[in-house]
Amino acid sequence: MGEWSEYFEDFPVENPGNYVNVNFDRKDAEALRSAQAKLAQEQVILDAEIEAIVQKCRPSDGGKK
């Protein structure tokens, strides 16, 4: 028995990842996944920048609480 990925290669219309809203469209689905991946990567970069700013601006308490 083959893997699921092989099945979906043979029958792309069966892959739920190839649907945008309720319409089957492999190209639009791939573009959507690509845009989501780019957005997620940009968010990781922004989160790192925010963390660096917070660390830089956090007052040093000299080990006291």
C-alpha cells in the first residue's frame, strides 16, 4: 500500500489542501500556502525584534526582586 502523499499526487482533487474556500484550485491553494508561510516567517522576525527591544529597555535591577 502506498503512502498518502503518493495517493494525493495521483488524485489531487482528493487532497483537502488543494481547496481554496470550497473550490478546487491547486495553483491558488499553493499561492495561499506560500503567502501564509511568508507571513509566518515575517512574524518570527518581528517577534525576535520585539524581544530584543524589550531586553534592551528592561531596567537592570541588579539581581533584586
